[in-house]
Amino acid sequence: MDSAIGSSVYNFIELVGTSSKDWEEAVRNAIDHAEGKLTNMRMAEVVEMDTKLVEGKIVQFRAKVRLSFKHEVEPETL
């Protein structure tokens, strides 16, 4: 297989972070959760935001976050 110098492959996952405070904290919660499990995270894209309502009041902010991380392949699996 030919490989170009400087080329990379990335994986994507989507997580939903939640917060009772605001959307920014919801995004941070999703990223913080992934940070301990993924290496080489490169990008976080907020793809959707919504709220949970109870009796017309916001009780939870939710943010769907698409995270990319560099795909690492062990040499023996090529």
C-alpha cells in the first residue's frame, strides 16, 4: 500500500453531554468523558443542542458532540 507523507486517518464518535447549568458545560462534560478514554483527539463539533423541560422550565441542557481522533494502527495489523 502506498502512503503519502503527512497523510492521516481519523475516526469519529458522537457523544451527548448534559448539564443543569448551560450548553457550554454540557459540551465540556462530553469532551472530558472522552478525554480519559481516547487519545489524539483533534476536533469537537457541536452537531445538536436541546433541552429537557419539566413544567415548562429548563432542567437540563444537552449537547450532541462529534469528536474526531487520529486513527492509530499497530504496524503488525497493516
